[in-house]
Amino acid sequence: MPRTQANWPPKKLVFASDHAGFPLKKPLLDWAVENGYEVLDLGADDSQSVDYPDFADLLAKYLNENPDTTGVLVCGTGIGISIAANRHPHIRAALCHDVTTSRLCKEHNDANVLVLGSRTVGLETGLDCLRAFLGASFGGGRHEGRVAKLG
Ligand code: RB5
């Protein structure tokens, strides 16, 4: 995929979570639908225990085939699912806890996946993070070469 995402700001969002992330993913997804985004949910669909790497892998596969899409991943802390997602070379998944990191992960790092932890970030902060990420743009310039070195 190109280093700087085509079709940004994004229109298409793909979400995935494990069982622990489901309670935050659901309202984020509802917000995205209400705000006119084309949305796909790859699961999990409830709070029944599942393994977060499986959902990170599903989302990574989808983004590889649909590079004009932007990802949102949620697990309990966001840690496991971001580690799993970043094992895929076309993924730059940023685990964020606030508006500033959510904005800067796009401006500086050109992240193509926002990651949140449902046990560490409440609904209001989670929504603020999603809005900040979607509203930011990659800065280019000095950041281009650095992002290129990520592979
Ligand atoms: C699931 O209990 C939890 O370990 C998972 O959602 C995540 O927090 C792992 O990093």
C-alpha cells in the first residue's frame, strides 16, 4: 500500500475487536454510521471470550485487500491487538489514549489503524480519539522519510 493513504480523509472504516473490546467498539461503530462513514465490522460480535490476534489478522488481511479503508481495533488494553496488527508490514497501528496521540499518530506516523483499549479509555475519550484521528492529516515533509524507514 502507498505510504500515505489514498482517499484521506477516510470514508470507509473497518472495525474489529476481541470480547473485551466489544463494549467500546459498538458505540464507536454506531457513531461512525451516524456520521456517514461506510462501516464494516469484522467481529467479535459479543462478549464471549475470543483471541485478539485472530481479529487483528482479519483486519490486516482486509486492509491489504482494501487499502483505501482505515482500521479501528479495540481490545481490553489495546496492547495485544496492536502488537498483533503491527506484525503485518502494511499496518501502522497506533495505540492511543488521548486526543493528542490520536491526532499525532496520523500527522507524524501516518497510522492506518487506530487502536483503543476499552478497559483503559472510556466512551467519551474513545469517541474523542476517533474524531481526532479521522480529522487529522499526515504532515509529510520530514515525516516522510521516517515513516518510510518503518518498512
Ligand atoms: C482479554 O482478557 C485481554 O487480555 C485482551 O483484550 C487485551 O487486553 C490484551 O492485550
